[in-house]
Amino acid sequence: MDFTRLFDMLDYQHERFPQAIALAGREAGAWRTWSTAELVAERDRLSAGLLAQGLQTGDRIGILAHCGSPQWVVADAAMLQLGMVPVPVHATARPDEIAHIFHDAGLQAFFVSNADMLEKLRHAGVAPDRVFSFVSLVGTLYWDTLCRQPDTEQARQIQQLRDRISDTDLATLLYTSGTTGAPKGVMLTHANIISNVKSVLAIVPVGPAVTAVSFLPLSHIFERMVTYVYLAAGTSVWYATSVDHLPETLREVRPHFFTAVPRVLERTYERLLERRKAAGFFGKKILDWALALGERYPFAGKYAIPIDYRIKLWVADFLVYRHWRRAMGGRVRGIAVGAAALQPRLGRLFSAAGVDVREGYGLTETSPVVAFNRFEPGGVHFGTVGIPAPGVEVRIADTDEQGSGEIEVRGPNVMTGYWNLPEETAARFTSDGWLKTGDMGHFEFRHFLRVTGRKSELFKTTTGKFVAPAFVEQQLLRSPFVDQCMALGLNQPFVGILLVPNFERLEAWCSENNVHWTAPEFMVLNPKVEKLFRQEIGRINAGHLGPVEQVQTFQLLAEPWTAENGLLTPTLKLRRKEIEARFDQAVRALFEKK
């Protein structure tokens, strides 16, 4: 049996390698597990319930959930096999975004995961005819009530609907958060996502003997596509209720693999630094040595590890790294990272510690993976997003003298277009059928793609030279003292930066350097702290930035940027206009103080 449509995944797993624990999620504080057979049966029961509600093929149904769960996966499969179109909504979406999606997609019903998500619907002024809930909530139809055992006629109807669905049919609408403007509905077919699933299956270390933890939102195409990969591979998946519970989940489940955004790895690193505070003099020296050694991890591409470094690595593993792995459950072999740029030093450090971290790149419009660093020898170069995925073509258009230009993509994973936006769809493609990603980049070592920023975000200083702010920001994030930053400089003589410090790392530095610690809003004004960041920026200017890109001025900010306060998108990208407006006084000060 092969799979050509997304709802085939559960049947494929059931036939090829049925699992006693296929999916697991927390209910009332305890783990509830689902076998493959139970998932297939529940999918069909939910499909029967949806038909009994009068829903039909082609209806769009929203899913608003605070976290991934087996119920999310079952709801997705149940809708898909009836020809209905799941429309996930980010839990961090603003009320106006939820309302826009509801009206633009013409949603017939909504699934919600808990009372908070139901309240978000009400706050958005959204009143669908039917609201289904994963848990018992007043004013909704509870899952257990919705599901029903299909009788002979319903079973026949479900099978007929399944048989009519083509792999080229619309499978899902995914609304891109965007950094500006209203969200756009990306139309992806079964064939789009299936092609990406099969590409990724060939390059990630998953299979029936592998256990995975999932904590990223299934409203993002990245984690949703990876979930399909797990289903196709027979990998057991355990869903964490939130990233805040990730450390305890890792210790309980002891996974071999998971996906993450860079911020998760940064938090893991920060927790290591927190433990450093309690260490004695020699403990701190050993930890600092091990961290510095890991950040110089030399394995990249074709280069072998020198014997002297290998010996040092063994010592560091005995003293430090094995304890770190134990805190992650002790069995993690690989982590796939996407959605934002990963600091190369963290990729090297984790890999040196025996946990291979591999960064990839993609878009909602490409289902999503475009390129990915491989887990096999010779397949990784830290600082790049890897080699184009099997079946995906990548070219660089309108290159400059350094070989950089806009990244364009062609392949079976590329969307059919934007919902109700034919003109915007046409504008997104070249005359010969390539998707214009809007991202700038170039190839290194012939095959490895490096992304340097967004084409729309380039700005020109009064020197007449263009600057890619994302590239400047990526270099500044090399500093362990920098948590978030945004480069500015349009029509200015130089580049300035808004910077949110890593306050946990800064507090440790203050303790070691006899600087009195108070609170973030006061520490960003401390002259000694300002001097530290001036030195850090100077170091990065000298080693990593060209003359035009170098940061000449900065402002330290105490308020972090999050999706909840509207300064990041749900995929954790900077909302540049919102940040600039929120901190307009600091922006003005950037170019007045120099």
C-alpha cells in the first residue's frame, strides 16, 4: 500500500507497522495513549458525527487549539477523508486576524481545544453555526457526543467520499501570519504536502523504533507536515501541552527526535547557564571550557574531526555533555530546526554534545520544506539551511556580484495559490512557473543554501548601499548576551539596532563583575551594561560585518518581543513596523545620539 492523500496515512501505518502507542497526549494531567487501530476507529467515528451534523464535502472548518494533540490529528484526518477542508488558526492570532480568517474562508464550523480558545472566538466576534470541543464546554458540542459509530449506510458513504478524493484536490487552507497586511490563505493540495512528506522521510532519522515529542503548534505547516512524516514512518508521537512543560516531558518520554524553533534551543542553553550559577570555581571553569569547545565543533560537510579535538570532546562529554543529554531524556539523537535562523554556535554546541541539530528552510507556500541540512556525514554546514530537499528545485534570481539574489523554488510541493486572491497569486510566480519566495540568499560550497534576509526588508543608507537587516541581526545573535534585535537605517548614514538583552545571561555577568543587579528596566540604563554591549557589538562588527553593515549605534530595551504582545508573528518573525511604532522614541534616539 502507498499513500497519495493525507488521510491515507493512518491506514498506511495500520497496514505496515501498527503501533501500540501511535499517539499520546495529556488529559486531566495524565498521559492517554492511542494505538493505530484506535486512531483509525476514532477517525471514522468522528467522520460519521460530522456527516450527521449536515457538513458536506468542500466545507471549510476551523481548528483553534492551544497545543497539538491526538484529537487534533484525528479531527484533521476525519475532515480530510470526507473532502472537507481543515483551516487551522494560530492560538496567538489577534481577534481581527481570527475574524478575517473566519469570513475570508467562509468557515462552516470550528473545533476548539479548551475554554481559552472558545473565549478567543467570542472575543473575535466569531459565531459559527457549530462549535465542537475537545473537552466538555458549555455552548459547544463535546467530542464524545459528536463521535458516533458509523452504521452500514454511513460506512458506505464515508468510503464513497474517500474514493472521490483526488490527490490534486484542495486539502487545507493555511493562513500566513505575515509581518504586514491581512493573513492570506495558502491553498495546499494533498499532492503538495505528500510530496514534501516523502522528501523528508528520506532525510530524517525516524521510523517504527523511534519515539518523538511534539510541542510546536499544529497550526504551523512545519509541525503539521512533520506529524504526517511520523504517521507515515510509524513513529510514536507524544504531545506536550506547551513548551513550558517541555523539560519534564522530555524526561518522562525520553524521545529520540523532535522538531523545534531556535528559541527552544536557546532556552535549553540558558538553563545550562542557570545551573552554572550554582557551580563552584572549578565547576564554572569546566563548564565554560566545554561550552567554548562545543561552539568550535569542526564537523561540517566533508571535514573530519581532528584526533586532538576528539579527545577533548570525550573529556567534555564525560564531565558536562552527558549530564545535559540526561536532562533531555538521555536518548535524543536529532533535532530538526526551522521557522527562524539558528545561531551556528548553538548548532555546533548541541552536535558536539551528541545531539545532532539540523537547520532547514521553508515557507507555508512550499508545504513547507525547501532545503535541509542532512544527518549523514557530509550533509551539514552550520550557518546554512542545507541542501534542497529531494524533488525540490532552487535557483537564485537576479544575482549580484557576490552571487546573492532572490530565492526561487519549483516543485510538486509548491502551493496552487492564495484563496480568493488570483492577482496576488499571479504576482508570486515568474513567467516560467517558479515561486518567488521574497527571501534573499546564495549557495555556498555549491549545494548549501544560505538565507540572508527578506527582499522587502532591504534598506538603503545614505551611502547608497543596500543592507539586509536580517543578516545583521543574525550576526549580532552570535553574542550570548543578545536575545532579540532589529536593525534599522533607511535613509540614515549608518545602521542602528534595537536590542533586547538576554537578561539571565546578563544577570550572571553582573554577578561575576560586581555590578549591582536590580531589574531589566533599570539594567538597560546602567553605564557598565551599556559598555558591555558596546564591546560585544564592536567584536561582531570587526569579525562578521562589512563596513556598510556595521552597527554604529544601539538602544537597549527591557520589554521582550512576543507573539502575545503583537511584536512577533505566530512563527516568531519580527513585526518590524509594529516594533518600530512601539519603540518610536528609542528609534529616534538611535540616530540622534551618534
